[in-house]
Amino acid sequence: MKSNEAYFDHIAGDFAQRYNTKIYLKRRRQIWLNSIKRFATEHGTCLDVGCGPGVMSQIALDCGMNTTCLDSSSEMLDIARRNCRGANFIKSSLPLRDSSLRSRFDLVICSSVIEYVDDVHETMRDMCAMLRDKGILLVSLPNKVSLYRKVEKIVSLVKPSICAYLEMQKHLFTLPQAKQVISEAGLMYISHQYFGLVSPLYRLSVPESSGFTGGLMLIVACK
């Protein structure tokens, strides 16, 4: 089995391109765009934890935020550097050991990262520590009970290469479980939104906003 870093190094170029071609990733970007715009403050500070190719970081930059991109994958960070001119960049795995980042950020964003870490609780506490008082965490988590996750398992049995990322995935969450992790990290839950379908379901106009269909939860929390 590949390490997380090796896996994401391997897929970096293809993954970045998919945001321009795949329906589900275009939709994901729109969901994050709306949420980041809601909480962004001009000249505020933003940390993108597990920034990947910098798609969400670029949104924060466009909102006028001083943005730091963090990822453990060198290949992902190289792409982020090209996409996010003016941002700061840190190569690091989670949880962080850098005390200089504590209480520095008004907004921390974390898209589809927590499911791959070894210790969910330590990582969530770490992100809480990086927020300033009243700072906002936007974090997406895989929705354990969704139709998406059931389809995902079936597809992986038929064509393992399509869902290779499942080998890296360590955690799925129900909404109550997600709320508990957030509370135990010292954060206050504010709201959530379900989203994320496999592409054929978008074409069938299946709604993604219910816990039954949406494969991801975007959770808003406050320090």
C-alpha cells in the first residue's frame, strides 16, 4: 500500500485537471466558493489544510485573504504554487508540530483530508489551535450513510483502479459523530451542508442536499 504522500504525488497532475472537466468536482468547487465567500474577510488570514492543487486556496486569495497553502505532497504543492500566486506554502503532514502557526488564522479550510489522517481527534484539535478566537473552520467529511458511499464500494469491487483512494481512506462519519469530534476539539458547531454525488446521479437530477444522497458534509464551526 502506498503512503498518503506517495499516492497524492502520483495523482496530482490528473487530479488538478479534473476540476476543469468533472461535474462532481465543479460542483464541489461551487459549494466551497459559496462558503468561503460567506466567511472570508479582506486582509484576513486563511490556512488551507491539505490544499492539493490550490483550488480552494485560490478562492480565498480572490476574496482578498492572506492565504497559506499546506500539503504533505510535493507534487500537489508545486501545482498550488503555479495556481496561487501571492500565497505562502508549507510542506507538512498532519497533525502539525509547528507552534508558530497557532492562533494565526481567521479562517481554516480543510477539504476532504480528515478521512486520510491517522488520528482524527488530534488533527481537529490542531486545526482549532491554529484559529484565532472567533475564527471559522470549514471542513468537509465523508458522509458514512450516503448513497454515494454505497455506490462507491460497489464500483471499487468491479473496478478497483477507479476508487484507488479508498485504500488510503481511514474514516467515515455520521453527522452526530462529526459533531462530537468538533465539540471535543474545542469548537462550536454552527451548521452543515450535504453535497457530492457520483456524476451519473447529477445527470439524473438527484438532489444532493440530503444525508441519504450527499457523499460529503461541509461543516462550519467556530472557535
